[in-house]
Amino acid sequence: MSAARPLTILRTVAALAALPLLLTACGYGSDAEDDAPQAEVAADAKKLSASEVKIGYFPNLTHATALVGVQEGLLQKELGGTRIKPSTFNAGPSEIEALNAGSIDIGWIGPSPSINGYTKSAGKNLRIISGSASGGVKLVVNPDKIKTLDDLKGKKIATPQLGNTQDVAFLHWIAEKGWKVDAQSGKGDVSVVRTENKITPDAYKSGSIDGAWVPEPTASKLVADGAKVLLDESEIWPDKQFVITNIIVSQTFLEEHPDVVEAVLRGSVKTNAWINANPDEAKASANKALEKLSGKALPEEVLNPAWESITFLDDPLASTLDAQASHAVSAGLLEKPSLKGIYDLEPLNKVLEAEGKPAVDDAGLGVR
């Protein structure tokens, strides 16, 4: 996660221009590196309509569909002679910028950057074409200072960045409790301290924060340092599911290379099926990929609980993305966006039908 920047959020169209700097997904690793492992391509493999497809994702467990799909060659297998060119990112804005610049064609990314990229371009630069993961976000606290949810009042709780996905979720939860917090400053009945994920464990150990509402593996890193899970965010969502990672595509690439997009989606669906059928092997594969990308694997005491809290699925959980946008609006961080057309799930539903799986819904936000 890139460091938060001091920004003034305006309730005008100017807010949309600033949002890609504000609402980021959370990850670890470099800003944009072509350092992901390359899959082997058979010399006689048949190319699709493009010679390569440039994909982007984070070196983060919530992006394990991409990590495992590349690591195990499951994505490349569906693409035949069309080579995958992978890049990794650690923040949503840089991945959206790469998509806009044509540096990537397809990306795994969080809901807030997807909304930002779509609204800033007036719906012209991307489509969400699939889900990838749900969950993996927790409220963890110092058990000596906080024993119940009501004890959060008056305490200092970290979120990754002003206006990011977890920040919005925490502000919404605070409002539901009837407590008051100024969204921009973080001051109020609870002190919301915007803290980069990489330094949150040190902030916790130093006592400068009393807890954090953060994604995995940061939550499990804090638990390893003595924190306690007070709330799993999935508990406050219908059916205990909410989108944390989806798949986006450049509209231009989708129009020009629908066969390549469909192949990537086939690979994603088959990767998720393999992950769910082989959870221990998939967890080890994802950690191996993380080690290649970052130089350090996650220890078991962090890896295991983090992995267990994430669900890998093809459904984009479109209604929860719409709800997250509404939460950002109610927090005063976003002008109400028009999200009609943000989804194009026709290619995914074609793949799901071929796999004998039920179709997924776009919650009325589809292009068709």
C-alpha cells in the first residue's frame, strides 16, 4: 500500500479526479514490476487473436487467483500460444493508470479502484468481468485496552489510507454505531489513524494505535504480535460475503480480443476451482509466488489464519460493490457515482455455463 497523501476531498466533480489517489486497494511489493514468474509456452501452441496479454495483480493473498494461476500455469494453459506478460502492483491507482496507458490489459484489483477508474473516465476505460475473492478483512485490537466493540470509543484505530476500501468500511461501521467522526481528519468519537499497512505492525507494537481495520495478511501479522480479532468484516455483510478482489479489463482490449478475455476467464474459473479443491496445496503455491515476488514467504502463523479468512469465487458480488460505493457517499468521501455499465459478465457467464456452473448477476449494473 502506498503512503496516504494529504488531500482535500471536495463534494464536487473534482472529487472524482482525486479519488484514484485516495481510494486504493491494499497490497505489498513494488509499485509496478514485471517480476512475476513467467509460464512456459509450448513452441507449437496456437496463439489467439493477440500474441500476448498483459495482466496486473498484487503480491497479496487476496489476489491468490492470479498468484496461483500464474504460478501453476493454469492461466497460460487456457491461453495456448498467447503469452502472459505479468506485472505486480501495490496500489490501485498505479494499476488503473497502467490499464489506462495500455501497460496492462486485464487486472485483479479491489472494488474502490474499480469504481474510481470507471467514474473518473465517465465509464469509458474499464469493465468488471469477474469476481475473484471475498473477505479477508478484520478488526484487530489490543486486548488489554479493548475487550468489546463498545470499547472502541475514544481509541485510536488504524485504517490503510484515507478513503480506501477498509477506511470506508470502518467509517460506515462507526456511523452505524451512532458515533461521529470527521471523515477527512479522522477525529471524533473514535480516532481513525490512516497508516500504511507495512508500518501498521510497528505502530501497534509502539502503542501509537490501539487496533486496526485491515486486510490480510496485515490482520494476522498483528495477531502474531499479540492483537486479538474483535470482528471479521464478513460478519456484517449479507451471506457473510463482500467483494475484496475482482477482475477488470480495458474496454478496448475486450472489444478487440474477446477470445483472449474469455481464455483468461476460463483460467481464472479453473484456478478458483483448483484452489477450493486443493486448499493446502494452493496456499503453499500462493506463498511460493509471494516469496518469488517479495523475497520473503509468510510464516505459518500469519499465512494460515489469513488464508482461511478469504473465499475464492467467480461471482463479483455486484450488490456489495454498489453498497460500498453508497457507504463512501454517506461518509462524505464520494459524490454519488453512476455505476450503470461497470459490469460486463456475459463472457464470464459463457465460461460458467460451459463448466456446468450457474450464471452470476450484475445487480442491474451491467452494460447490457
